[in-house]
Amino acid sequence: MSIKSAARFLSAASRDQEIRDRFKAVQSPEDFLCVSREMGYSFTTADLKKIITLKSRNIQVRRTTGVWRWLREVNWVDRNPS
């Protein structure tokens, strides 16, 4: 599990609508990580949150559409913290 894998995932998802579409049915962090693993990525929710924080510094959210919408819609309460 790694931050590098999470960074590769976010980079790919930002360019590929098909990747984002695979997460439409995701209902929990566990589901999110399961779909990510099926796609060949290996990271924890903590890794993903860390890379999102790093990549989001000095960014102002001006709209609720686009690549990040599906990340905001996931229920990120981790029932089994690592």
C-alpha cells in the first residue's frame, strides 16, 4: 500500500471517465478500496487522504462538478481503521 499508488490512481482518474464511472456504486471506503484493488492500485484510505491533501493545497472549490465530485460523495467513515 502506498501513497505513490494513490497518486497514480488520482492521476489516472482525473483523465479517464471510465475509471470514475466504476466508482458510481461505491457506498463505503471498503468498497472504494476493493474497486481500486481490482484496477491494480494498492493504497489505504489514509494514503488517499494524504495525497488529496497534498494535491489540494491552495485550491479553492468553485463548483461541485467534475472529477472530484465522486470523491466527495463517498461515505469516508472508515468502519475498520487500519
